[in-house]
Amino acid sequence: MSIQPIRLFGDPVLTTPATPVETFDKELRTLVKDLMETMHDAPGAGLAAPQIGVPLRVFVWDVDDVEGHLVNPTLSLSDELQDGEEGCLSFPDLRYDTPRAQRVVARGFNMHGEPIVVEGTEYLSRAIQHETDHLDGILFIDRMPIDARKMAMKEIRESEWFGSAIAHGRVPVIKSSPHATRGLGI
């Protein structure tokens, strides 16, 4: 196991849809352990494989002292919405109100290829939706109303870490979600 560097906003891997996992082997189990260790070190409530530069559909979470991971997730979302503050390890020290579904049912696999179902509300629901978005190349700021996103982008451009990303040739791309957002984004 090892702690991996977390990719920051502007890195193209964050806006590129991840590839489904096809092989459930030792390498996948090592990836899950690396994700968990990196997330705890950061610290964060979730981390997706693209955030450490691995374009595979895998993420981990640690919410309310419950840890888990999901491979190749698909989500069913409730119609009831929640609004709340959300952050991201790829946007250090920044948090913004982001609309999400109140409840989620996530289906996928564990690192051994066994099917699992995870049901969550409130914070767990938010974390699962956030991390699944990463796997689809969607960032949480893409879910924000356009006026709030514009203000967030101003704050992001003024952040110390953003200047570092630009210096390394990583120009951010903002895009609209290709998925039905039910009014949660533009």
C-alpha cells in the first residue's frame, strides 16, 4: 500500500470518463488499498481512482466511520433533493453548496468481483454521487447553478494550488453533465 499524489482540478484525467474494470485481481485490490490510504492521509470522505491518475471505475469512501469501496457502480437516485456544502480533494480547501439526490441505491462489485448494493441517505448519498461523478468525468462544480459556478471559478482561479496546476500546463475544462441532472446543473 502507498499514498498516491492527488490530481488537482485542471488535470485532464479528472474530466475523462473512466474505463470499466474487467479484471478483479491483485492489482485491483492494491488500487483499492492505495485509494483508501490516500483518502485517509488527505483526509477526505471519498476518493475515486481518476483522482490518483488511474482511469478505472473504482472509488472508496469513509462516511460516519463506515468504510467501503465500489467497482463499476450504477446509481438509482431518489426524486427528493438535498442541498449542502460539498468539497473535493481535487479542489483543496474549497467547499460549495451543491444539489444532490437525498437517497441513492448504488449497485456494483467489491474488489473480489462479488456483486454488492449500497444504500445511503444524506452524507453517504452525497459521497457516492460525488465519487461516481468522478468516474464519469463530471466534477462537483458541474452540478452547481451557473451563477454559483462562476463565483466558484473566480475563487478557484485565485487559489494558490490552481496557479501551480496552470504552471504545469494543465488547463481546466468545465463541461456540462452528459447525464440527466433533473435540474441539478446546466
